[in-house]
Amino acid sequence: MAVTAALIWKGLLRGARGCWTLQSMYSPCRFCSTGATMKNINKPVLDRIIRVDHAGEYGANRIYAGQMAVLGRTSVGPIIQQMWNQEKDHLKKFKELMILYRVRPTVLLPFWNVAGFVLGAGSALLGKEGAMACTVAVEESISEHYNNQIRTLMEEDPDKYRELLETIKKFRDEELEHHDIGLDHDAELAPAYLFLKNGIQIGCKAAIFLSERI
């Protein structure tokens, strides 16, 4: 019976970069795509990081979707689309990591679905400057959050979490690029720029806090 149970737990999952085998329940459960093992990682820390990052990238995708719904056919449409395409890649990667590390998504995804789109469309209704102010606020918050995660993983074990660190650093740099694009396209000329930016960032911090835990 023990052997049968162990065999039942064997499976094969396919990801964008190939396959990894979930070994039997009596193995150290090594994943060939990253070299990480469930036995030697800090699972609660990884759960929080991957869950909130997936939620953040999901929300960012919905924000850009809302902006494109309003400004997609204007001169700034291709710029928004370019940033959105990168956010799609970020979201795809965190979906893969959720499967790899068996992390459940936040239960708040349906709310972020609606809230993200409303924020994106609402900021875009203020014009190009409003959309770019929203981008600056959100991307600044996300990049700061990524920096905090990098520090956490470095303190844990930079070698053990090397691939995840590389992923987060890459995405942080791309978020900073989006931030700079927003500034270059007149974000600071948006109506009540500082009020708008600060309000969005307060919302981002609340979303991060909740998505890590729920």
C-alpha cells in the first residue's frame, strides 16, 4: 500500500520552460527547472512573495487593460501597449512559479480584477497625463516592494534563491523603466499630481499587505 500511495503522488507538470517531475511523497521533492527543493526552502516566505507578486502583476495587467480601453487609439496607445506586454510576461512567470512551488493565489483576485481596471480606465479619463501619473505611482510602489523582497531573499540565502532573485531583479528594473516612461510622458502635469500619486500609492500598500496574507 505504501508503494502504491507513493506512485499515486508521482506526476508530471509542464511549464513554459519544460517539465519537472513531482517525486514521490518520500523524496526530497527536487524540481529540475530551478534546482530548488521543498525540503530546504523557507516555504512561508516563498508563499508570501510569490502570492503577492502574482497579485501585483495581475493588478498591473488590469490597470493597463483599463488604460488601453480609453487611450488605446491615441498617440500614447503604443507606449501603454509596450508596457502592458512586459506586464503580461511578468504575470505568466509568476503563474509558473505558483505551480512550481504550489502556492495558492490570493482570494482577492476577483476584487483586484475590477479595481485594477477601474483605476486604469479612471486615470486614463484624466488624459494621457493622468494615465502616466498612475503608472508612475504604481510602478514606484512595485519596484520598492521588489527591493524589499530582494533584501529578504538575500538575508535568507542568495545562492538558494538565486533564480528567483534574478527574476525579481529583472522585473524590478522593467518596472523602473515604466516609471521613467511615465515621467517622460508628462505624468507630473496630471491634475493634482501629488494628491493622485499619493492616493494610488496608499492603495498599493494596502493591496500588498492584504495579498500577502489572504
